[in-house]
Amino acid sequence: MKTAPLLIYTSQYAQFDYGRDHPLRLYRLGLAYELMEELGLLSPPVEVEEPYEASEEILLTFHEPTYVRILERADREGLAYPEYGLGTQDNPVFPGMFRFSRLVVGGTWEGIHRALEGRRVFHMGGGMHHARPERAEGFCYLNDIAIALRELERRGLKTLYFDLDAHHCDAVQDAFYISSRVLVVSFHQYGEGTYPGTGALQETGEADGEGYNLNLPLDRYTEDEALWWAYQELIPPLLEAFEPDILFTQWGVDGHKDDPLTALFLSTGIYERIARDLASRWHGPWMAVGGGGYDLVNVARIWGLMWSAMIGREVPEELPERFLRIAIMEGYDGPLIRDLPEWTGTPGHVPPEVKQRVEFLLRACPILC
Ligand SMILES: [Zn+2]
């Protein structure tokens, strides 16, 4: 059994571009990679592998054939197909869009197979939890997560899917809403005007999947302290009771307090602490993918911290020189890898509504009763 941690990455990602005015900048992946490299987080035994382009056969395990054809054609012809979500403000048609999306799927597909060898794998380019079987949505064209989870389900394996992105994983929820093999847990901002609008507390799954879909809706300005409390109440007991064959985490980091698209009030502290906690208690296969995050330097800092946690290494307090120079050019004003202060919220203070929601979820999940 191979145990070396694996980062899946290709510099090709940075060659694709959603467009100058689009908030999702693929350059952030290159920036995060640069930081990891400078911090020594990619040195042996850590391995780095390039993703491959997923075959059509793999795409069709989740996506509809017509949509896949249209996606390919839209890319080739440079034309919009709004009825398939293509050529919208969120999902522009850009050169190489189809190849980029296939690389994303290929990387996560490859990732779960490597993880099943007993390894910890991180594919920063993955995490497209909004893509629908029949259309593009929310910056996502092909749903690498749903495709991978479906493959795990097909093999009869149990997956604990934990989505930290500030947005609800609507398309993943729908894909596994009646399944008890994929336990979906999502922490996300919720409330009027929040994309995508789904992810209510009461959406707990149906049929065999009843109680296997757990949403923790968060109010604006939710802080580290409250999220940490909720995490401790839910995730460790679920890991223990569900006994998954694989842990699958979506590391969207757009809940950071400085993220331009959302209104949560999280710091680098919560992301690192959750990753370190999972690393200390989970020793089985672990697949992590990226997700949202629209402040480039923050994304790189947080993923650097989370990867260091996953592989059990410490990082120095100050950003390495070369990275810091780039970070400053991107508008970052500190020399530090962690935020200052390193935590948001008052110790011991958890809003009563967070406690009530968590208690509801603990009652809703049959394996915790
Ligand atoms: Zn997001």
C-alpha cells in the first residue's frame, strides 16, 4: 500500500481564463502551488501528479450526452448556449473551456483512485459542486465531485462528503439525496440573496437517504468560534458512526472574512484547525478538492496551511520571500501566512441559533441517534 501524500496539479490550469472581469481566476492555483513549493510542502515523500483529461465515458456517468456535446461545440465554435448555462456572466464561453473542465474531472477521478490506495490527495483544481447534469452553473461546467462520488457509490463504498465552501453544494446534494452511501455535510452561508438559495436545514434527504444530507446554514458574519463548535459537534461523531471508506472534503475557502463574494467572517485559523483536526483523527483514504475563493493571496495562504495540515508539516510564520513579493503586488499587506488575529469570535461564544441548528441535525441523522 502506497501512503505518500499526493498533490494533483498542472501548470496548464493557469493558461485557461474565464475572462478579465470574472471573479474566478485560475491563476490562484499557480499561486497556491508556488507557495507550497517554496514552503517545502511538495518535497518527498510528497508526490505531485498531473491530471489527465477525463474520457467522455466518465463524463456521461453524471452528465447528459446532449449537454456534453453542446459544451464541446460551444468551446470549439466560441458560441453561447444560454439554455445550457453557457455564455452567461457566471459561465462564460472561453477558449479551452471543455479541455479545462475535462482536466478538472480527470484530476478528481484520478484522485479518488489514488486516495483509495490509502493516501491523502489534494486536487486544488477540483470542487465544481454547482454543475448540473444538463447545464453549467455557478462557475462550474462539469461536476468533478458528483462524478467521483457516483463512482465510489457504484463500487459499493461509503463516502463522508464534507463541503466547507461558503456556497451550498446544490448539485451534489441533489445527486445523492436518496443515497445512504454518500453522507453529504455542507456548511454554508444561507439567507436572502445568497447563491444558490438551497441548503436549508430541513433538506435532510429522502427515502434511503433520509438523514444522510446535513446542511448547516450560516448567517452572515458567522465567526470561527461558532463554526469550530459546530464542526466538533458534527464531524468527529459522524466519522465515527458512519465509518466511511473514504473521506472527501471540498475546501472552498470563500468563507474567509475578506472574500469579495460572500459575507462570512472566517479567518485562516478555522481552516487550518479543521484540517489539522481531521488529519489527527482520520487515517483512511482522504480526497480533498478546492472550490471557491476569490481573493487570490488568501486562497493560496489558506490552501497552503490546509495542505501542510494534511501532510502533518509545520510552516514558518512569515511567507517565503518570492511568494511575498507576488502577494504584495496582488495587494496583500502582511508578511504573515496566517491572519492577525488568528481567530474570529469570542472564546466560548456560540450563537443560540447555531446550537439549535446543530441539535436539529444530530437528531435528523439516523446513525447518531
Ligand atoms: Zn463558493
